[in-house]
Amino acid sequence: MKGLQPVDYSARHESFERWIQTPLGRALLASQRRVLDHHLDGLTGARQLQVGLSHRLPLASGTDFSQKIITTPAWYPHMPDGVAVCDADELPFPGDSMDLVILHHTADFSPDPHQVLRESARVLRGEGHLALIGFNPLSLWGARKLVSRHQLGPWGGRFLLRARMEDWLRLLGFQLEGSATFFCTLPLQRKGNYISRQSKDLECHGHFLPVGAYYCILARKRVYARLQRRVPWRKTRVVSLPGAVGSHGTCASTGTVKKQQNSSGV
């Protein structure tokens, strides 16, 4: 049996970015932007970090953060300020430096998705928020991936189970605050609007059945302080001072003994 060829993740990143410019891809991205704007509304802080596949796909642009950073796995000419070129599983930021981390299909297109979550937890400060977006394998899009003969666009991703991602986040010390699937649309290219205005209003709350094309998990990093043990009081360490209450001899009794010795001529 021949060994499997290594996956060219760089080519899959570029393929996904090209696919997102199609009508179906633009509708998917618009849905994700609406969902994040709805659920992240009101969050404030110093730094917001988006770890994704391209700097040309910004999300959560309406949040109130002093600094917004986007990472991209490849360098391109004329990149704007605030863009860092790095791998998602090795972020060049100090620990506890971000207030919000957004993972946009990062685990889907990474050779080590668990390490991606660990790096995100490392750079996120205590009580900071994390938003994770990934493709849902339990959907029509997941079925399309199984029967697809090519690995172009979203079909080159992993399509990890939402329950697995939630378990990994819990192991990393996160508390889940929301989890649902969105964009219940056939994975077919067509003209016209994919979602009606009424569906857009209902979409931000997630579908009743977990069959949407992608899921969005919202979590908060919890930091538990250790309780310090009380130092036990040891009576053997108590030093008895002369004249103190409870001491064996007092200054008055010592003076009386000395007078008796002088009078006896000792």
C-alpha cells in the first residue's frame, strides 16, 4: 500500500479564498458576518485577533476594540497594516494579550487543529472570548464533501464535528456560552438571493436542527485562582517572654529572689 501524499495546505487555502468569491461563497461569508456581528455586539477591549485563511476576509468589523489584528498563512504584496503572517498553530503573540480571538475555518484547514485551539487559548487573556467557525459534517455540505471527487474550495477542509470542538475547548478551560449551526442552504451555485430577509432575521439565532452548513461556537476562557492553605498555628513555636501572662517566672519574682540571696550573704 502506497503512503499517503502530504496535504498541500497552502494550495487549499488559496482554493478556498477563490471559492469564497463565488455567489455561494459570498452568501456564506455574509451569513458569518451577520452571525458574529449579532453575537459579539457590545464586546470591548484592547485587542481583537482573527486567525483565518486570508486577510481579505475580515469579520466582526463592528466590534469596539482598540486594535484589530488579522493573521494570514502566506505573504502577499501591499498588505495593509494590522496583518501578521504566521501559522495558526504558532502565533507570534505573547500569552494573555488578546481580549477576543476569532477562528475562521482555521481548524478545518490546519494539519493540527488541536494545536490551533491551544495557541488561541494561550494568547487569550483570562475571561476573554473566543468565537470558532467551522464546517458542519452533519449537513448537506458534509454529504457533498463525502461524494466530492476534488478538494477545491470548502471541500478541501476537514469538517470536524462540533461536539469534538466543544470537548477540546472544555479541556482547555473554556466555558461554552453558545453553540449552533447556521446557513441551511443547498451547496449548489445558483443566481439570486440565497437567504430571504425573513431568514436573515432568524438566522442569527441558529437553526432548530443542527443541519446548517457551518457552526459557530462562543466560549469564554476561565481562570481559576488557587486557594492558599492556612498556615497551622504551632504552640511549640510560641516563646514565653518575662513578665508575659502565663510565663513561668516574672520580673517581680526574679527581683524578690535576688533580695533574699543578698540578705543571706550568699
